[in-house]
Amino acid sequence: MEKIANYIDGQFRAPVAGKYLDNINPSIGEVYSLIPDSDGDDVQLAVEAATRAFEGWSSLLPDKRFAVLARIADLIDRDADALALAESIDQGKPVKLAKSMDIFRAGANIRFYATGAMHFSAEAHATGVEAVNYTLRSPVGVAGCISPWNLPLYLFTWKIAPALAAGCTVVAKPSELTPMTAYLFTKLCQEAGLPQGVLNVVHGLGPKVGQAIIDHPGIPAISFTGGTVTGKKITTTAGPMLKKLSLELGGKNPNIIFADADFDQAVATSISSSFTNQGEICLCGSRILIERPLYEKFVKAFVAKTKELVIGDPLNEATRIGALVSEAHMNKVLSYIDLATKEGGTILTGGKRVTVSGRCAKGFFVEPTVVTGLPANCRTNQEEIFGPVVTLAPFDREEEALAMANGTSYGLSATLWTSDLTRAHRISSQLKCGIVWVNCWLYRDLRTPFGGTKGSGVGREGGWEAMRFFTEAKNVCIRL
Ligand code: TXE
């Protein structure tokens, strides 16, 4: 049984306490590797290594930081197939999606911020003729990066890349549900010659290892992606320590479709935005709001396309719906489907656990599920399910659509379908969220700020926002 190791001070190490946790392959429901059950002692070793490495890494010329990060990106591309297979086994997503989205974007994250190391700059201002002001940006020190299980390597690199590019050293913890690609990534970092102690990865449970990172006085900045409940918990300890905090949390995103939308495009993209990665993407559009003249036609077409989705072995090229990440998460999603029925919803397709034939017979599979007939304020429409479950509802007026779209405690993203350009701008400006897609979904430009409002998070990742987060700014004013 493969034993994953922590990566501390450039070395692969067993956890200090020598304890391990089972790592389960959700597609077959069996243990396939072991991960370190690390604790505060492992985090302490990691922080000491990161602190030792900080002076050398932060003073390295930007083109030298660029060179080693670019080498890591090249190695991700070289090993894309192996990384995609590892990700699919670890998380349950179709291997085809793992390669096209997670691994591809992990390489893109590292490459983008490698260039960021070269081009990141600060500003200066001439204050009349009396003075000149210039800003010095310096890396904060050791950055703590904690990531979730749904897009394991994609979101893991999304955090550590800007931190490293800005000159910080890092103590990172991937989710204990999907540790494998982060482990393989650390092997690529060692191969690329990343100096020891610059990146340290400590595997283990959130309340033990994650909390130890949050609590550690030697880590002044925390970048977290995960559930809103966990995010709120983190603020209770990091807040009084005056740590810099970037929180990317949950979502309950509206997908608003006006009668003048490009119908075929809206249906096809709505299938993707509803069920990609089994709906386990915080940007999925889980509440579809359709203008009444189009409602019946859209529901019929959407349900028919949903029924066509192939559920099965994530290693099969034809599979679109793989396994949910764990038995606990599968049961959470099934409990929400039960709740939808209890709240008066009608299940038009799906709703049940699927027993896949062959090697995946014990895997955690749920049918893509479409529910109608629910009020906007019911729990099914208010709470994040984070699985292959969407609700559909009609609306008559723009104001009604906006009220429903904005009517949850989240504010991460929204999707809008219309051919009316003025309406597109008008509605986008009134949606209370961090990201709006118009006539598309999940187009990503890494230069743009990324994040949510309300219960979806604090701060922004992406572009210079992320690199600024990992730096402190000092303004110097010189009288002329
Ligand atoms: O979150 P958890 P999950 C959201 C998604 C869903 C959730 C799924 O919408 O709500 O995250 O991810 C660690 N101190 N997003 O279940 O449980 C834990 O070990 C410190 C939004 O993984 O919060 C894991 O590594 N760390 C996002 C990480 O936190 C702790 C995109 C997340 O775990 C901890 C992806 C603690 N006390 C998912 N407890 C976006 N908005 O972009 C747990 N952890």
C-alpha cells in the first residue's frame, strides 16, 4: 500500500507521530493508499524550514524564481497523464476531465505566476513638485495555503503559485480526501530544483493540521479555499492574530436564462455548468431561472440532455458523471435530494444512488438530478449541496429574476443568457456576486480578480490581486 509522505525542507518524511489515515478511491469504495495523520509537530518542522528558506528565496532575483517555477510547469505538462489518472482515482472525476481541466490549469497557474515574478511591480507618484512617493512591496514571509478536494491540484497550485512568485515561502495542506496529486507535485518540485524549505506540504486532517497552520504565529498570511462553515471558523483564530486572510468559500450560483437566449447553446452549457465534476465545483450554476415563455421548452430539452449523461467508471473515456468524493459526501447529497422532495419538489430525472457494474460496483455514484416546483426560499434553494443536483424555476420579470438570483447568503458567481446587450450589462451590474458569465460559463482569464461576496468569501485571488495579497506595501515619500 503506497504511503504518501510529507514534504518538509526538501525531504520526504513520515509524520512525527508515525500515524496514517486511509485514503479511499471513491470510484471503487476501497482504501488504495495511506496519508500521514500529521499534527502540530509536523507543522512546526515545516514552519521552521520555511522560515530558514525565506531570506534566500525572497532575495532571489525574479528571473531565477521565474526559471524554477517555469520548470515545474513544464514537468506538470510532461506528467499530465499520470497526474490526471492520480486525480481521477483520488477524487472520482472522469480522467478526461482531470486532464483537460485540473491538470491543464494547474500547469497554467504555475506558468502564469512564474511570469508574474518577472513583471510584478509597484507604483510611484510625483506629488506636485514638492515630493515623490514610491511604494515598496515585499513578501509577507511564510504563507499558509489550505485547499479543498474538488479540484485538488488546480486549487492547490492556485494558491501556492502567487505566494512563491511574490517571494514567500509556503506551508501548504491539501485536503485529506485528495492528497495524491499534491504529493506527486512535490516530487516534481524536488526534480525541478525548488530550493529546500521554499515549499513544505503537510498532509492530514483539517482540525489538526489545518488548524495548526491557522494558529501558528510564524505564518502571517492564510489563503484558504473550502466550505463557508470552515472559513468562518478560521476567522475566529486568525482574526485576533491580525493575520492576512483570503477566504474562497461556497456558492449557490444562479443561472438566469431569458427567452431571447441562444437556446441550443444555453441548454448545452447549462448541462456543463450543472453537472461538470459531478456538480462539485463551487462555480456550478445549481439554480436555473428561466423566463416563462421559454420555461417548458427548456425544461424538456434540459431533462432529455441530462438523461443522456453517461454515469460510470471515471477511467472510461465516455463517462461524464464520475463518483462523488466520499461516502459521507454522497450521503449528504442524497439527503438533500430527500429534502427537495419533502419541501414539495418534483424530481424530473435522477434522484438515486447508482450501482455501476464491474470494478466500480461499490463506488459512490449519484444520478444527475433535476428538481422543479420549489419556492426560492426553501432550504434546497438556499443551501449549498455541492453535487449533481439542480433546481429549475420560471420567472416573469427581470426584477423577480434578480430577487431570486441575489436571494441567498452566498455571492460567488452567476451565469446570464440573453441576446439583448443592454440587458446583459444591466442585469450583470445588479447581480450581487464576484463573477458573472454572459452567454458562457467558466471562461477563465488568470489576470482577472476571482472570488465571491457575502458568504462566498473575503478577498480576491487571481492576477495581481493574489500577488499583492502575499506582499506588504510600504510607501516612501521623499521631499524634492
Ligand atoms: O471544504 P472544507 P471541502 C467549497 C465548496 C464546498 C467546500 C468543499 O463550495 O462548500 O468548499 O470543500 C481544511 N482549520 N469550495 O469539503 O471541509 C480541510 O482539511 C483549517 C469553494 O474540502 O472546508 C481541507 O483541506 N483547515 C471554493 C480544506 O480545509 C481546515 C472552491 C477545505 O475543507 C479546518 C472549492 C480547520 N478547522 C470548494 N477544517 C471557491 N469559492 O473557490 C477543515 N480544514
